[in-house]
Amino acid sequence: MNYGELLEKRIERAGQVCVGIDPHPNLLKKWGLEQSAASVEEFGLRTVEAAADNAAAVKPQSALFECYGSKGIAALERILHEARQAGLVTILDVKRGDIGSTMAAYARAYLSVGAPLEADAITVSPYLGFGSLQPAIDLAIENGKGLYVLGLTSNPEGPEIQQAKTKNGDSVAKYVVEHAAKVNKSVCGNSHIGPVGIVAGATIGDALARQNINLSNAGVSILSPGFGAQGAGKQELARVFNGVQEKVLASASRSILMNGPTVGGLALAIQNFRSQLFE
Ligand SMILES: O=c1ccn([C@@H]2O[C@H](COP(=O)(O)O)[C@@H](O)[C@H]2O)c(=O)[nH]1
């Protein structure tokens, strides 16, 4: 099964919702956990349990595990493994991007079958040139994995680069989307979700329309952070993604995780997030 098929199947069952696993120090404290690798593992596993029946995907934030060194990475490995066992789509938010030869190694680290940090998809940065991502694209296609390329990120600093104009007058973000669409078309004709998705924050206002970015025929899954703690809600989902809402995988971390530490509290928060956006 390729990434698009996996995601579609899971969304059909549990909705267009992704739960971020971001064990920030203040959340660990709120959950009554100390700051340690064992705690972030506990934090992640409880979140996975809560998401298992209520979300399509989980998105661990790699940085918040890397803080704890090798033990934090081991915790991340276990969480990714358990999430995949639970049938969740795993998107590792690791925002990798490097020259092609190194990108190939990053791709092997996350997108190889049986790798310790194997995920179903990862986030990648196109700012060394879209072509630098080719080794990751190739491995994703080979192994039925996915990539989410940073297109229009949810943070306020994003537009200065992402919405800057390229030589032909189009924005960098439009260029990124067009390249993603080209890959998806070559793999699956754009009628289904292809291996290359786009990160587009729910906080970007009318950026898609202003830059004439068409996501409807691009074969992309749209990973959309910005909900909850960053301020976006149902109105933004409708306005920002007018006409392409069915492609959105809405992601929230802190606004859900603040409802821990119990699995029941987290599960309810995920259900509420889903119903507030999609019902
Ligand atoms: O454009 C982007 C890309 C990634 N993120 C990541 O998503 C979560 C958001 O957390 P919240 O607590 O829901 O704000 C976090 O891991 C970011 O690194 C993003 O916010 N925007």
C-alpha cells in the first residue's frame, strides 16, 4: 500500500485529524512528569493510546525528543513503533533538508522499511532547492512513504521567504507546490494522493488565493498545523482551504495535549477537535 492509500484509508476511519506529540517542558509539568527521556516516552505512549481510535495520524515533534539525547531518540523510536502498530499514520516532524547526497542518508534514516526511526512520512524543507529532495522522493516512492514539503508554514516569519517572488514572478511557495504536483502526477496521475504533500498552515489567510496556488489538482495531502494554540479554527479551515478542505489533515499539538495526563481526557480533546472542525 502506498502512502496516499494508507492515509485515505485511515482518514475514512478516523477523520482528517492529526495529533502532534510535542512534550514541551510545561506540558510535562502539567502532566506530573519530570523532564526526562522516560517521561517523554510515557507522554508519547499515552498520546498514541488516546489517538488510536480518534485520529488518522500522529506527528511527533523530533526536536522535543532530541533534547534528551540518545535516550530521547530511543523514546521516539518506541513511540513511532507503537503508533504504527496501533494503525496510526506516523508523520515525523523533523523538517529535514540538505544537499542531495546527505538527503539520501536522512531519507534512509526515516523512510527505510525496518529503520529504527521508520515513519510513514516526514516533513522536509525545500530551501536547498526542490531538486535536493530527489533522493527522499525516490525512496518514498520505492517504499510507499510520504513527504510533506514546507510550502506555506504557519509561523508569521514564513512569508518573507515562502511568498518571495521567483524569476518568473510567481512565489517560492507556488514553485514548491508545482514541483510537488509534477512528482505526484508522474506517480499516480494526480487523481489520488501522491507521495509528496504540502505543509500549509491554517494561519496563512488568503495566501493561496493571492499567489494563485492551486492545490486541487496537485495530488497533495495538505498537512495543516496552526489550529488550536496558534489560533486557527473552523472558520480558517473553510476560508484558507476553500475548495480543498477534503485534502486537509488538520494538526494540533498543545491545545490537545494540555488535556492530559489521562488517556480519557486526551481522547475527548481529540474528538472535540475533530467535531469542532469537521461537523
Ligand atoms: O508550519 C508549521 C510546520 C510545523 N509546525 C509544527 O506543528 C506543531 C504545532 O504545535 P501547536 O502546539 O499545535 O502549535 C509544532 O510541532 C510545530 O513545530 C507548525 O506549527 N507550523
